[in-house]
Amino acid sequence: MTIDLQKYPAIAAYAAQTNEPAWFSELRVKALQAAADLELPTFGKIRYQRWPVQIKRPLAYQASDPQLLSDVKLQSAKHIIIQLGQTTVRQQGLTELAAQGVIVCDWQTALKEHPELIKKYFMQKAIKYDQDLLTAQHVAGVTSGLLVYVPKNTVLNEPITSYFIQDATQKQDCVHHVILLADENSEVSYLENLTTIGDQPTTASIVVEVIAKAGSHVKFASVDRLGAKTTTYLNRRGHLDDDAKIDWSMGMMNDGNIVGDFDSDLIGSGSHAEVKVIAISTGRQVQGIDTRVTNYGKHTIGHILQHGVILSRSSLIFNGIGHIIKGAKGANAQQESRILMLSKKAKGDANPVLLIDDNDVQAGHAASIGRVNAEQLYYLMSRGLPQKIAERLVIRGFLGPVLEVIPSDSIREQLRDTIERKLVNGQRDE
Amino acid sequence: MSTLEVKNLHVTIEGKKILKGVNLVMHTGEIHAIMGPNGTGKSTLSETIMGNPAYKVTQGEIFLDGKDILKMPVDERARAGLFLAMQYPAEIPGITNAEFIRGAINARRPQDDQLPIRQFLKDLDQAMEVLDMTEEMAERHLNEGFSGGEKKRNEILQLMMIKPKFAILDEIDSGLDIDALKVVSRGVNQMRGPEFGSLIITHYQRLLNYIVPDVVHVMMDGRIVKQGGPELAKKLEDEGYAGLRDELGLDIKLVDEDA
């Protein structure tokens, strides 16, 4: 199929400015054409459809000034890549990875240097580009991203850290795509930091595909701190082959409205996904999180553990979906979603769903929404701690069961600090 | 010298009248004991002085050094110098014991004069030694999974570290064997001095063998009905609360009394 790019001047202009390979521009057009007939997806009790969540601004290349980052505190790490908007600002410790055949590069580089990987995996395995309106808009509009490839039998001891700082000093939407491909029997730990600089109202569409080949083990951790004026569609998807494992640890500390769609497809037998989510909603924001694990393969294990805290007039929705497909003998699907309310005006919703199409399985769920334990608060305050500090301690205890099982000390620490900061800020609007 | 004064205190809980006019004055340097049968309002008195929001004061006042504390929330009262060793301490999984105690001490100090960590650890070690507590108890989450006896020791540990003006000990002896009772008493006795006063609430005279009070108050049916020295506690042990009630000619039904 040949596509006349002249009919799509924004795509043509962008392709010319960034030297984008024609095959990718054509994919954008295909997605754009498909979008006309697609609808917004539904996620249980998350009503986000009226938010400005769709990418409506035309595709455009915009550079960002690295000076913007001079005040931003970034953790240092051995292997790190930092992107600001569409600009890659810093890369460190990647050449020694390259010596082991590990690829870590930004999206433009990936399109030019690793087209075979992108063609094979980009919106092919984990998610389809024409799955719904949001995925199609994502493909049509992607302007930044990351490719991480870990070759067969390669075990990386040090995590790969990525910062993606959305540039909301400009009125541009943010469409960011990550492919993390762990080849057979490899092991990798990846830490993703999403944050925003600037306060223009913007839309973000972020999709992460983790493809875990047979016998691989991926530890995926994220600290998500997108800004108050950013409305986000965040899709993280795992595709697991035989005996692969993904440990997801996600800290949803965003300040704006966000719909999070976290899915793991346990395709191969014996594959295993652990999904841990900590979320804190403050102010008037809504965070809707739809976490699904689908057991296709035999003896697959899918565990979901989500704990969230809501302050002020904010909302938090946790959907937990465990789906066991017929034939997935010996599969195991467990989930727990709990929400702690600090304010009577906050809204929480924890919805467990188990869909079971086979008999020979184990499945279970727990869900709760509760208020801060008054006795705990009284006890702490009776020793002289002010109420807000006492509340934060109770919250720490509540989030502990998720934090403690996150398989990395440094990520745990970083999440703990981020939680503290988000809570302190959130308590100011109480 | 500091003074804690309770004046004509009336308290209800869930609409039920519990305290019906309690009067009490104590100073630092003194140990007072409140004895009384079950269900007579002893714990209500201690929780109300501390400021538990579940208890509603309908009449009366409480002064600390002449300042009315009833309007103050519990944390302010604590920082003003009150401490309550609770009968059922809450379990808090979010913080270690040591971290919590340090936080509580520092909450009383200005931002620019926080207790140096070395000094804190030294004080903590010493206090734990007095209480026969193992070091690992400092690193465990606050009260989480502690046995009844460990919780009581931990209350006294906090007391020793925080050094309040007035400590109310609410049935600190309940559930303790004789050895633990001695240990806990040792901790409280070490606090004795001109800057410290304590109000000890107990059913039994036994604790008062180890912590000898200066004043004993007997409470029945929401009021203090008699005061005396340590000998009053011994008399009660011999004659029981019913004996004293009859002697005073009070028309009160004791909760645990056979019908």
C-alpha cells in the first residue's frame, strides 16, 4: 500500500523535520484512518470519556530547552536516559550496555536503527494499533519514547533508569511510547519516572509495552508524577511467554486526571505477573486504574495488589480484573484492592472482578474502602504528634504491605519519599 | 512545680453519664492513685484528661498550670506536658518504635533544636535496659505484634523518653505477671522527682506496693468518694469496695457485685 503523505501535511512536515522513515509515517496514516471508525474504550467504573483525553492537536515537532531541567531534581543512576518532551537531554552508562548487546535508545533512534524490532513489536503483540480510539490516536501521534532490548541469557544487575519529563511549558500534547523487550532467559530491572514541567493544560498518551520472552524476568517500576493540568491516558501492557515473569510496581502519584490501563497477558504456560499499585489522589483529581491480568497459559499466576489513599475531594477507582481463559488449567488469579479515605468528601471505589472459564483453577479477591482508624490517630497524637503527621504515619502503615514487597530497595525508598511529598502537598488543600 | 486540676468534671459517652462531678488536684513531685471498682469511670477520667474525642465533657474544667486545656486537641495537651499510658495501646505498622519515639520527642522541641540522634539512641538504650527490653524492640513496628506485657513496657519506655509533667497510667498492671510488674514499676519509680507527677489507675493494691503513692483516691459511680494515704489502699484490699461503700453509706450498685 502506498499512501500519499501530501494529504496529511502535518505528518509529512513532521517526517521531514525528524527524518522519519516512510514506513512509520505510513503507519501513522493507517492509524489515523482507522481512528475514524473507532470508539473510546470502557474501563469498568471509570468515567473519563468527557475528559480532554483525546489527542486533538496535530502532530508537530517541538524542541525543548534542556535549561528547563536546571531546577528539576533527578536521581542519579548508573544507566540512565533522560528525555524532556521530544528532546533527549542526557544518556549515561549506555555504551557499556551496548557492549553486551543491550539496546537503550530514544524513539527516533529506534525507528532509524532498529526498524526490524519496531516493526515486529510496536503495537503488534501486546496491544494492537486499531484496538480502540485511544490506541489509534497514540500511534498516529507518537513523538517520543524509548526502546529497551535485552538479549538472550543476559542478566543485568543494575537497573536501567528512564526519566520522561513532559514539557508542558508549551501547548503541545505528549505522546510517548516505550517498548521493553526482554529476550529469552534474560533479566532486567527498569525504573520509569514520568513527570511534568510547566502548567499548560495538555493531554498525555503514554503506552508501555513489556514483552517478556520465555524464561525472562522483568522488574518494572514506575514513579508517576504527571502534573495537575495534564490529562493522561496511561496504558502499560505485559505480554508473557512460557515461564516469563513481570513484577510491576507502580506508584501513581500524579496530580491531574488519569486513566490507567494496566494489563498483563499470561500467554505462555507457567508465566507469572505480580502487579503492585500504590495510588494517592489529592485535591479534586480523579485517578481511575483498571488493572487486569488474563491467564491464557496453563499454571499461570496473576496477582494484583493495589492500595490507595484519597484526600480532599479527590477520587480513586481501582478495578481489579482476573480473567482465566478456558484451558488455563492450574491457573491462579488473586487480587486485593484497598482504599483508605482521609476525607469525607473524597470518593473511592474498589471493584474486584473475577471471570473464570475453567474449573481447575484457584482464584480469590478482597476489596475494601475504609476510613483512618481513629484509635491509631488518637494514640499517635496522644504522644504529641500533630494530626497531619499522625495521619501520614497511619497511611504509611496502610501502604506498607505493598511497599514492602517491591523488589528493590532504592525504588522503595524513592517511592516512599514521593508518597510523603504527595501527601504533604495533598494535606495542604484539606 | 506544675499543677493539674480537675474541677467538677461531668462526662458522657454515647449519651451515658459516666463522670458526675470529679474534683482532683495534683502537683508535680506527687504520685496519686485512683482505685475503684469496675465501671466506675476511672478510665473515662484518664481519657478525658488526655483529650480522647470519644468522651464528651458536659460540665466542669481541667486546668494545667492554670490554663484550661479542654479546648486543646489531644496533641497539644501532650505537648503541654500530659501523657497517658494506655490500657490498650494501638498497633501502628507504618513506623518503627524508635522512629516514633524520636518523632514524639522532637514534636516538643523547636525545629532548630531537634534531639541529636546519638543522644537519642543513648537515652533509648538506657531506658530499655531499665525495662529489660531487647534491642530489637526498638526496630519493630510500633506495638505491632507485641504481647500484652511488651505493650505495657513500651508505654513506660515512651513515658521515660518523653518525660512529661504528668503521666496517667491507666491500669498499667493489668495482664502483667509479678516480674513484669516489678520492671514496669522500676521504670515509673525512676521518673519520680520534683518535675514529675503521676496518676495511677488500678483495681488492685498490688501495684501500689511497688509504686508507693502519696495520695490515694477512691472512685465510685463517677465521683471521688474518699481520699487518704497509702494505708487507704491496704484497707480496701482487706475490706473490698463494698465495705467502704457501706461505711460511707453510699447507695451504689457495684458492677461485679452479685445480685
